[in-house]
Amino acid sequence: MTKLLLIALVFAPWTAAAADSRVTPILKAIDANYKMKKDLRADVTLTQQRAGQGTKIIDMAYFRRDSDDAFLIVMNAPENERGNGYLRVGDNFWMYRKNTRTFQHVNRDESIGGTDAHSDDFETRKLEELYGPALDAAGKELFSEGLLGKVPVNKFELKAKVNDVDYPRHIYWTRRDNDLLLKQESYAASGTLMQTAYFLKFTEIEGRYVPVKQLFIDEFEKGNKTIVEIANIVPGKLEDKIFTKAYLENLSK
């Protein structure tokens, strides 16, 4: 997933009919659902298929703390990636390489382990702060109701409010009964479809629905896709030392 960050934003009237918006309450619901009440740790498996290159499987340990938007990832497999990791605290995001024992400050769109997964797939920034409803020429939200398979959904388009996003435009399909995100199309500033994501399976943790199986399809480089699976989720207070460079480096020994 190397995503384009050449974003040409036109600051549209986001306040237009905000009180009557159908999109904004859904964004609030998505944000409320994804914000965990407690810290958590989990095991994550990324299965990447590359056209002409076969399949690559990456296993990693994942630690998350929503109070300050922190997470830590350390690779367990394959062997050539073992000990590499990523650390996000606040606005800082570092990549650690075991063979050189060095940390590199990287952008949010950094590919995790060379796959189609990126930092923003693991972080918890508020969707409502990043995006607002896209409007048509008449100033109305691009919103409709329909079916995704047999599931009643709301379909709507979002436009970025800020520069620091991977894609300036998305189309969402969310369940009509509980606002869970089921499908997402992501577009470059040029209007090119770059990625399609499907949220295939959820599990309930501490009153929140966590997507534990996701499929990311690279629409720019055809034939590339990544499946993200999350297992062994354990909520509970994590020590502050976990979200430090020293801890990541120690795990990698």
C-alpha cells in the first residue's frame, strides 16, 4: 500500500447544513466504536499476495493505547523481518531495523513490513476530524441507501479536511443498523481509485466492535492484495515502558 500524498484540497463549506447532515452522525458513531475503553495487545497476521511474486505472511505482536494514540508493532515472522518494528506515540512514528539497530522517523503512510498495510490502518485518529461529507454541485451530501450483497447499507462520499491523510477522498458503505464500516474505496487527488478495503469480520471487545479480518486490494497495481487478521486480543492496562524505543529495541534482541 504505497499511497499518494499529493493532495489538492479545496476547502468547501463544511458547515453547510451540518445540523441536517446524515453523514456526520455516522462518522461520530464510527469514531465512538473504534475508540477502545482500555489498552490492548493482540497478534496480527498479514497475508500479502503480489502479482508474480507469490504470497508473503507476516506475524507481529501489536500493542495499542488510545489515550495518546500510541501503538507498537514488533515482527515475529518471517525470519528476515523478525525483530523489526514500528512505534507510534503522538505525532511521532518510527521504524526500527534490527540489523542496523537504528530508528528512522517515517511518515504515516509508511508500509508495514513492505505490505499494503500502513500506519493509519493501526492508529485511532478521529475520522470526523479528518474528513467531512463531500457535496454535489447543489450543495447536497453525496449520500444514498442500498444493499451491499444482502446487507442494507448507507453509501456516502467523504472529502479530507486536512492535508495529513493518505487519501483525500473516500467512498464508504456502512451498515444501516449499527454504522459499522463494511467497504471503503480510496481515491487519489486525481480521482484515480487507489485501494478498495473490505471489513469482513468483527468481534466485540469491551463493548466495541473490532474488525478482525480485513481485505485490502491495490487497485493501482493490479493483482496485489493484503489480508489483515487480528487474534488473541487482550484488553487491559499496558505499562508505559511498552511504548518506548528502549522496549522495542529490547524485544528485538
